[in-house]
Amino acid sequence: MTSQTPATTPASTDDDATTGPTNTTELATIVELCKRRGIIFPTAEIYGGVRATWDYGPLGVELKENVKRQWWRTMVQLRDDVVGMEQAILGPSQVWEASGHLANFSDPLVECANCNNRFREDHLREEQFGDERGEGTLSCPNCGQQKFGDARNFNLMFKTHSGPLADDNSVVWMRPETAQGMFVDFTTVQRASRKKPPFGIAQQGKSFRNEITPGNFIFRTREFEQMEMEFFVEPGTDEDWHQYWIDERMAWYADLGIRPENLRIREHLDDELSHYAKRTVDVEYFFADSSLGWNELEGIANRTDFDLNAHSEASGTDLSYYDQANEERWTPYVIEPAAGATRATLAFLIDAYTVEEVPDAKGNLQARTVLKLDPRLAPYKVAVLPLSKKDELRPTAREVFDLLKVEWMADYDETQSIGRRYRRHDEIGTPFCVTVDFDTIDDRAVTVRDRDTMEQDRVAIDDLVAYLAARLPR
């Protein structure tokens, strides 16, 4: 058998960095910013909220969509060997039986006999002994007692019923991952797209896991969004392709602004590999909070041919690939980069958060909070700020806003002093602010302020779109 194989480069690891991680921003700081600026906040807060369930406000939904958009652009749009699909959230039991989720998708649960609070055993051991397999007597984080019984497996699947009758025949499951749809629909998508291995199928969307102990803001929730791609390759080329995708995915985070020293690759040990995996690595980010530390943003697994074989056997449908060039049939191996859109959004927020001292108009140093987001991720790309709310400025300011909103997500802001408006847009990561002043009426030019340098350029309105386009990458 012959097949295209990727060029490979050495994997990036934490050992490659010359310094340790530089992130010092506490999670509480980001939570406060997100609440105050309406980026992310508790669901149904007026009713007391729902634990670990969050709503995304005007800025949050734009930020998260931009993360997803950049993933799709990199993984699908700019490639000729990956196509997209969208799977239904609800799926029949047969899918999850074949995939092993109903039998294996569980976490170890322990319950305190004193206060009856429940916890994930592996997380408690990690926190108390430094290793999720660490030996010792666990203490309850709630009451301090050491009265835990034996751990039991707790299945993370959400079960519901489809239709008016709640019986065994109507059972469906909310998907815990987006991957299975790409395996079940492999042959249909492959034939429709006329792609030959090596090629991938990509998908984004909501997944649901009944986590025992969700927490740490949007890092671990029961409802979350994934960005997954299944890359189907010829057996024997899988290890090279696995390394290729490890390097590609590390580069994606760094390209969008995460400092390389805050990223690392962690290899899964043999005793933690999933039942389907030949090899798995995690892309990890360093969170300054002790409850998180180095933690997973994305898993990149070599799933072998487990999934296609399992669904072929369970369904009775042949999901192998016929290689016409070599007149033979084989079942592809699968390389899976599986990222969390919500976790990536959190990491980009944290890594961009900066507090610096800058001089005011009198030369005195003042603290300035700025989200130095890559412009491709920023919720608003540009803000239009009339210097005054007076009527003579408003028509021209609206003209400028109407010109820019066609090209980018833009904000029109005329409330408070111009200095406060600059600071507000610094804090939410807007790359450029365009000020319309009284001279604009005569010279048809505006002042453009750069978020990071705070430098200002006078630009003709007729040249404004071209000026910004040269500074706002897609």
C-alpha cells in the first residue's frame, strides 16, 4: 500500500522553552472582567443561576465565534484535504454502544460519608497528593473528614427520551463528543466529497458531559463546545501524520497570540490511554491558579482503526475504504485533534490580559488594563468614537460607522469622555479606535488610535477602509 505522508518536524515540548511559564493572571481576575463587561456571566442569575452553566454576552459570543472561525479557517478553508459536516446532538443507543461510551465513558466517584458531598477521586488525589493515582487517605474538601467509601464508576452520558413515550424504545443520548458522527458518516461524506485518504472531516458544536465536579469558570462545564477533526489515513502512515498534527495544532495557538512558554505537549502514559488509542498527547496551557496549573486545551489522539471497525461490526455496514489504485480494501486509521472552543476562549482571554503603566496627559503614570488579543479574535475590530455628542458631529460619525460595519464588527460609542472610551475599548481588546472630531467636518479625516502602541494617525475617510484592512488580518 502507498499513500501520501506528511513532512514532519520535531514535536514542541515544555523542555524546548528557555524559561518557565509567564502567565500570572488569576482566574478570578478574568471572571470579574467577564462579568463587568458582559463577556461571560452565570446563566439565569436572577433565579440563582445553575452551577457551572454560563451565558455569553455580546462580546463573549463574538470572541468565541472568532476562535471557532479561526479554527475552521485553518483546519478546513485553507486546506484541500479536510471537509466539514454537522451531526445531530441526539443519537441512538447503538452509536454509543459501538463506540464504547456506554461501557467505558465514566469517571471515578467518591462520596463523603460525613457530609454526603461527591467528588471525582482522581481530581482529589491530584490536588492532595500531586498525582491522580497518588496513594493516601483522602480528606473531604467540604468538611475535612476522612470518611470516603470505595470509588465507583459514574457514567457521564446525558440520557433522555425522544417522543411522547418514556420507555426503552425511545431512549436517546446527548452526544458527549462530536467525533462519532464523523465515523458513522465516514462513507457518505467520503463519497460525496470525492476525497481519498489522507483526508479529514471536521465538525464544531455543543457536547454534553454530566461532570461530577464541574468548575473553574468555563474550563469544566457540563455543556461545552468542541472543535474536532478526524483525519483518515492509510495504516502505516499514522505515526507520521500524528506527529504532523501535533506540530500543526501547537503552531495554531501560538500564531493566535498565546505565548509559547505557556504551552506544552504532555504525553499520555500507557495506563491513562483511552481504550481506542495507540498514542495520545495533550496540548496544555499553564493556568496561574493552583486548582488548574498545567491543564488540557486539546487532545491529539491516534485512534487507529478502532472506531470504523466498531461501527462496521455493530451496524453491519462496511466502513472500509477501497483503494482503486492498488486494488485493495483497508480500514483507515484516524488521527484526531480534539479541541475545546470554550477552553481555548478562556486561554486566549487569560494570555491577552495585561496591566501596564502608561503616562496620562500630564505625564503621570496610570495603570491601563488591555486585552492584547490577536485582532482576528477581538470581538470588535474597530470602534467609532465621536469626540462629542453634539449634533454637528453625529452625521459624519454615523457615516464612518456605516462605512466600517460592512467590513468588520464595529462599535459606535459616544458615552463618557474620550479617554474613558479609549480605556473601555482597551479593556475589551478593540484593536483600533477611530475618533471623529470637529476638524473632520472640514478636512474629512479621522484620528485612528492603535490599542497596543496608543499611537495615533490622521487618516482620510476615503482611505480609512484600506488603512485598517492593511492592519487587520483575516
